[in-house]
Amino acid sequence: MVTGATSGIGKEAAKMLASDGARVIIVGRNQEKCQQTVKEIITETKNKNLEYLLADFQYLGEIRLLAEKFHTKYDKLDVLINNAGVYLKRRETTADGRELSFSVNYLAPFFLTNLLLPALKKSDSARIINVSSLSHLGAKIDFDDIFSEKSNQHPKFAYRRSKLALIMFTYELARQLKNSNITVNAVCPGGVATALWKTNNDLQTKATRLIVPLLKTPQQAAGLLVYLAESPEANNISGKFFALKKHSRFRNYNYKNTISKSSPESYILPDQKKLWQVSKELVGFG
């Protein structure tokens, strides 16, 4: 299962997995885009074992329904790639008033992963891959202001916190699953030429747009996700952060040597455990 799979890195990862013969479930929020993506991948790969599930990740009810639909049709899940995310021009909130980027980028994959754990545990060797970002460096989780309601900061800071939270979740989940058949890792695909750069107008983003044609392609970035999803070399690697730190499309990337250090804040064990508990309460899980 690949979330956020109707464009960019998610779409390319789904296409690569399908090319390798996998049964792929793409997840998106727009039915027309999902249908078109499935059709396109089937045409290109000749693999007809593709389908889609719909969910808008700002709504917890839709995430729960997605998981229920999956469990109705399938007994097990081998790979979950939590790729869906948003990067906002201005502060936006969900229908229940929660800051949108933290909700979609972190709470949604936290909730979906926990709902799908029973199916992942039935796999002989399951893998969870959480798409984070090196932009988490320097970010901190404010447990007294988890949705940035008291802050007037640019929305990019909420984005950075959401990516930090996703890494902390990865480490805590990996620890909980240490003696299981499931590995869980976080990745940063690095600078990639995707539509993400069109969605923000801060000075740094405007400057980066000038070099977008030189950034690595979505295919190059997706290669790291597929490596972690399929490679026998990744069988026993869990609780790690992988990062493609080079950004040029004119490089050849060696995915084997990309294990990196995340921020010091991400390794604070009490904060990982506190975030887990707070997240459970926020999604009403367990």
C-alpha cells in the first residue's frame, strides 16, 4: 500500500513496485486521479493487480473506513509506505480545528499504521516506510501547543514538526515491534523535482524553485522507498533514518549507504513515548 500515490514520489514508487510484479494498492483522496493513476500504471507495467482506496487524511473517519475496507478484502499486508503529505502556503485547519499539516503528515500515518498492524503482523516479513524530511532538523515538539495554535510562525514550522514527529513515531514503533516480523524505518528523499515547490511562497522556497530543474527526479527518490520495500538487504534493518542528502538528478544514487542520523530531539526516549500517548488520545485509538 502506497499513500499519496497519485503523483510525485508515491506514484513512481507504486509504478516501480508494480513493475516488479507486486499487487499494489494506491491511496489518494481524489477518485478521478486514483482511477487515472491505476489505469496509467497498468498500461505501463502490464500488471493488472492494482486498485485504489480513497481517503482524505484530514478526516480520521475516512482513515478508519480505509482500513476497514482493506481488512474486508485482504488478510495480510506486506508493505506500507506512508508517503502522503502536505506543505502549506498558510495555516489551515481540519474540519475539527486541528492544524492541517501536523494532522495529515503525522497523525494520519500514525492512525493508519496502527489500524493496519493486524494485517502487517500476518505477513512473513512486513515493512513500514515513513516518508519524512531532513527539514525536521532543529524542530521541537511543543506538547503544550501540539497544533501550533499559540504560534504565529510560518506554516513551514508546523511541517517541520510533523516530520520530526513521524521520525519519533518510527523509532518508538520499531522498539515496540522489535521481536516481531515487522521492520519500520523513516526516509528523507531529499530535494526532488515535484509539485511541492509550487505550493509555498516563502523566500527559501522561491529561491529553490530556480534550481528545481536540477533536482533529482521522483523516480530517483522513489528508488530508496522501493529498495527498503523489496531488498533482502533491508530484511533486518529497523528503527533507522535513511536520507538522500545529495539532490542532483545527474548523480547515481547508492541506496545501500544512506542510513543517517536524525536530529538529537528525535532520539529523546521520554518524548517518543509521550508523543505516542498523546497521539493515541488525539485519534481515539486503543
